[in-house]
Amino acid sequence: MKSRVFVLVSILLLPFLLAACATMSKEECVAADWRVVGETDGANGQDPKRRFADHTKSCQKAGVIPDQSLWYQGFQQGLTRYCTPLNGLNAGQTGKPYNNVCPVDLSAGFLRGYSIGKAEYNQRSKVQNVQNRISTVERDMDEVRARLAKGQIDEQVGKSLLRKSEREIDRLRFEKQREELELRTIERDGEIFASNPNMTIPPRY
């Protein structure tokens, strides 16, 4: 029964999923300036092969064949806006993947910023992960207290569980402080880099 419901829901959602995957509407395909489309894609650091293939697929129903030559010219122009040290920093900070699109003369600067930004993103994720673990232990403690209040578990057992959880929370809070200290260090490095994108980044990046 569950499998039938899943299949039915999948069928009903299929048109919406396909629409979400489409990069362009029929109207956009017909009116497209492919050089401008390519420049926009390049400025966003899109994977060129995948992106152009998606455009081709999106425009099939409109009977439009994208002009790959014009699109690629625009894409290369867009990369000059994307492949900057500061944009690399921003891309890393927001966790965006790097599709290895920057030309050799621009990639070094972009990757300097990206490495610091990605380190900040990863470290922020570590801090959040520890906080999530703290929240989980706190919810478990609330459940134990509720069961104790209802007499559903032995009092000594409940108190023992609570003490154990309190020790775990203390350990996790200390771990979180360490991770937050590391995050602040990386954030300062990012701020320094943002004010001087040509700086040599610390070896750990």
C-alpha cells in the first residue's frame, strides 16, 4: 500500500520536479541572447558541460537549439567576474562547490580566497554539529525528567541517567568552546584577506 502511495505521489510531483530542473522557460529559450546567458552562467561558476546540456534539454520543447559558440564566449567572459579572490572567499563561506572552471591565470587568486572561505564554512558546520548534539542530550534529559515525574522509571536510575547526561553536556560545551575559538581565528583570517586579497594566506589553508 505504501509503495502504491509513493508511486502515485511521485507521478503527481513529476511535472513540478521537471520544472524545477529546467534552466529556462520556452519563452526564455526563444528570446535568448546566448552570449548573455553564457556570461551569467560563467559569473555564477557553473559547470560548463552540465549547464549547457541542461539548457539544451530545457529548450528542446521550444524547438530551440542553443548557440554553443556564443554561449561559450559569454561563459568565458563571465568567468572573469567569478574568478576573483573575493568571490572565491564568498563562495567558500557559503559552501558553494567549486567546479574547477577558473582559467590558470585566475585560479590561484580565486582558490586563495576559496580555501579560507571553505575552512570557515566547514568550521561553522562543526560548531553547529556540536550544538545539535548538546540539544539532543538536553531533549533526552527532559524525557527522563518527564518519566521520573510520572513514576515510569526508578528514581535512582533516572538520577544516574541525568548525572551522566550532565557530564556529557559539560564535555560537549567545552568542545564547542574550542571549535568556536577556532572559528573566530578563521573568521579573522577571512576579514584580513578581504581587506587585502593579494596577501599570502597562512600555510594551514
